[in-house]
Amino acid sequence: MTDPSDRAQPRFRPLWRIRRLPPRLSVDRVSARVPTQEQYEALHLPSNLPVLRTLRVVYSDHERPIEATVMVKAGHLYELQYEFTPE
């Protein structure tokens, strides 16, 4: 039997690339919370650690959303950094 990680992964092309919609803005909403049992097992979390949930929405022209992604990460393994330029 082969390891599932040895299988070729399908190539993902975001819809905005197919339709040639240029990304103009990316907005991340990050929250810390208690993991679900499934996340606890999948991420091999030690007990009592939160996960970071990120909802990322990418917008094109006229504030049109062109991509949405939900990511869940082990909270103790990541550091967030934000940068902005004042107008």
C-alpha cells in the first residue's frame, strides 16, 4: 500500500487567474479558538492549545470578491505580522 502523501496532488488554479481578474486587496480575519476534535487530531496538538483560524478574502476591482480561503493552524507554531502604509 502506498502512502497517501506520495500521490500526485491536483494542480489548483484560482478562478481569478482563469478569468484574469487582478487581485487588488487581501483582507485577513484571524481568530484564536479551541480546536474541534478533528482539528486536534489532524494537527497533532498537545492539550489545551488554541488554533488560529484565518479567513482570507481577496478582492478585485469594484470590491468584487474573487477568492476566499479558510486556514486553521496550530496556534503555538505561528507568528503573525502585519504591515501597512498610512495614506
